[in-house]
Amino acid sequence: MSRKKPSLRRARSASSAAPSAAGDPPAGDPAPRAGGLTSSFGIADLGVAGDAGAQAHYADARYYAHAYGDRRHDVEYYVRKARSSAGPVLEYGVGNGRIALHIARAKIEVTGVDLSPSMLDDFTARLGREPPALRARVTLKRGDMRHVRLGQRFALVIAPFNTVLHLYTRSDLEAFLEGVREHLAPGASFVFDFSIPVPADLARDPERAYPAPDLVDFETGDRVRYAERFEYDPLRQLLLVRTEFSKERENTTFTVPLTHRQYFPREMEALLHYNGFEDILYTADFTDQAADRNVDSIVVSCRARP
């Protein structure tokens, strides 16, 4: 599989949106209204599970919905897996239901766990516009994915869209995997994805801003300048992407941090093996094809050892 986007994709940002022929920012791409920080910070200030690097990017559910509304390849993949399992499904990092809502529409019961109240509130509002039968198939739980215990087993457990990259330490990941094992029915699969570390991203100058196409505030119509800075901590294997927004009319600037642990493929395989998982299979970019050296995202499927 070949890389389809530039390395800026690591920020989960809307920077891949193309400007119009006239050079105007793409209509409808919003700038976030929540989660921004105004004081200076660096990677040394972040890297604790649940801190601003893990939550700020998801504080504005409307921004998230607009930025990733067209991302469908992983939705289709996880819905297909859910159908094969027949449910029920547990999704960690359920957010505002970008994937879970489609699983429920496939008439499969799904329970979603997330730490962000903004995202869960938005998902609840979306469910309010759905038929009662669909709403009855969805259960939402706010909590830390390392510690949530539901007292229920599932035919499939999933953690889509780099959710595991917010588990910054070995103890974080091990606590999470312990919960995954407790929630898996006998023979059930745990399926998740994570982006492969890109050496060019890890070597970027943190003092340099990498500009991207301007955005438009979808409520005011104001132009918003947009850039990203990258800072990597090689000891903790943490990558901080600082997304900088400047609203010209208001003369305001704020930064939204996003911190991702950089897990290397063989490292992740070992962590799964030594935490009680087997039948560990890597596939490429939400397909059933084997992963190769050009893969963007690895999809991992595994089972708990009896």
C-alpha cells in the first residue's frame, strides 16, 4: 500500500483540505472554538494520560465532526468487522459516534467508552435524531479507558483511529489491555489501528511552523490562519503536534495540542504478546492485505490467550 497523504496526517488535522481554484479557504472547514491554549508549552509539559495533549483536540465536537466527516474507509472496515461478529461490540474512544453510529445502523448493539464529555454530549444529541430502535442499541459510558470495567463481555472490542496512541506509558497500555481481556468473550477479537511513526515527522524543527490551507469559521465566515509545529521526545517516544489558529478579525491566536505515543510495529507486537494476546495479525490501511513498508496505518487483530 502506498502513502496517500503527506506526513502532516499525523496530526489528525483538516490540513489535507484543498483550497479552491481562486485561492480561498475551503468553505465549511471550521476552526475549533474550544480546547485552545494561550500560554506557551512544550512536550515536557505533556505526556500524562488524560492531559491537554489527549483531550484538547476533542473539546470542540463540531470542529471534529466537520474535520473528519468525510473519513469513511475506517468506518466501513469496522462496520464490516462488527457485522461478522454479530455483536455486541465495545468501542474504546467512541467520541461523537463517527463509527459507532454506523454500527448501530447495521442493527448491532454497541457500547461506547470515551473520556471527552463534549464528544459524548454531541453523540447523545445525534442519537436524539435517530429512531428509538437504533437508540436502544447504543450504550455510552464516560470514563478512562485504562480503568473502565463494564462487567460484560463482547463479541468484538475495537479501538479505532489511533485511540491507543493516547496511552503514553507501558503501564497505561497494560492497564488498558487488562480491561480489553476482561471484556472479550471467549474467542472474540480485539481490533484496533495505529499510525506508523514517520521519521521525517520526528525530526522536524519544533521552532518551525508548517503552514496549511486557511480554514473558515463555519459560524462567522471569518478566515482563520492555520499552521502546525512538531516536537518529538525520543526518550518517551511522544510526538506533540501544536496546531496554531489565528483569527485575523478578532486578532486572537491559540494553539490546540495533540500528543501521540509513537509505537513501532514490532514493539506493539511484543507488548500484546507479553500482555496475554495471541493470533496477532497486521493488515494495511483498513484492508485485508498484508502490511508492507509503505503502510500508513496498521490494523491489528488479536485474541486473548485462554
